[in-house]
Amino acid sequence: MSDHPITVAPNSRRVVVRFAGRTIADTTNAVVLHEASLPPVQYIPRADVDMTLLRRTTHGTHCPYKGDAAYYTIEVDGRVAENAVWTYEQPYPAVGAIRERLAFYPSRVDAIEELARNIMAGIEDIQVGYQVYAREGGEEFGAVRGIGPDRKTIMIYVENAGDFTVPLEAVRGVHDQKVLIDAGRVDEKLRTAIAHAHDAEEPGL
């Protein structure tokens, strides 16, 4: 309807959804739905979502413009986000591109990030001295110390903890002399170091 415009288009960026320290979804094949004055919504293919962390619920809603929506709850290590995910399995033809894709309530997950596609290219552009982050917009926790000889790992220095080797698959972003690390894809020792990177030193030391 002209008074309630809806458009669906491919998203040229990578979309990552995080909850409870886990990557719930990671895709370069999202579509973004713009509906009237509402915030844009990312619809992600199920193949790019960790469905083992989702539980179908009996909740349902109806939208006069898109159709009937079904819902999933996210459950990760004791944390629960009730009905945080919705899907239109038989949407109206005008929005057929969102069929069976999943969308997430931003307020019920920890982050929905849009990243440049060149993040997927690997670590070719990483240089010594680049700052390292666990999330977009967060505080840096260390810096790159070196690149592995096979270019499949990087060495990073974490404040208050020392040096760590990070595999390529844990690197999820490289831009503006920043390296984004997926904390869910590194070992527990490094995750602990990241969490305490900015702990203040004890007085008198």
C-alpha cells in the first residue's frame, strides 16, 4: 500500500548476531526489509543461523502486510531470550524474499552487527600495530604483534595478559587499522584475558 511502503533488498554487508558470548548467525546473504517508518530489519537464511541454539515456541503474530509469523526462543548456557526470533514461512507475495528467513529483536540479543564484506577476505591486510577489538564500537583490548608465517594466524598482545595466537577463523573484521575478533571462536584463556584487559592495577604496584 502506498501509505505503508515495504521494500526488500539484498544487504551488501556481512551481518552477525551475537548472544551470551556465542555467534548465533553470521551471513553475507541477508536481505533487509524497510517498512514504512519502522527500523530496517535483517532477514537471515536459516543455513547461516545456528539452529541448535533455537527452540520453536507456540507464539505467533499476524501482520496485515507480511502474513503470519512464527517464533523461536534462544537458549545459550543458561541464558534465555524468549521469542527473540521470528520468521514468515508463508509470507505474502509482495515480501516473498523473506520466506523462511529469520529475524532477531535487537533488544533481545547482545548485538546485531553489519560489517564490510571484505572482512571475509582473510588477514591479508592486517599489519603489526593494528588495534584489536571484540566488537564494533567497543574498547580495544590489545594490538597485533605479528603475522603467522603461513598467514593463517596472528599474534596479538592483550593488556595485562601477554601474547596469544589467534586463528584466521576467529578474525571477523579488518578495517580502519582495527581487527575484530570473535571471542566465541578463541579459547577460554584468551576470552578471560579479553574480559580483564582493562582491569586497573592494584594501588601501590
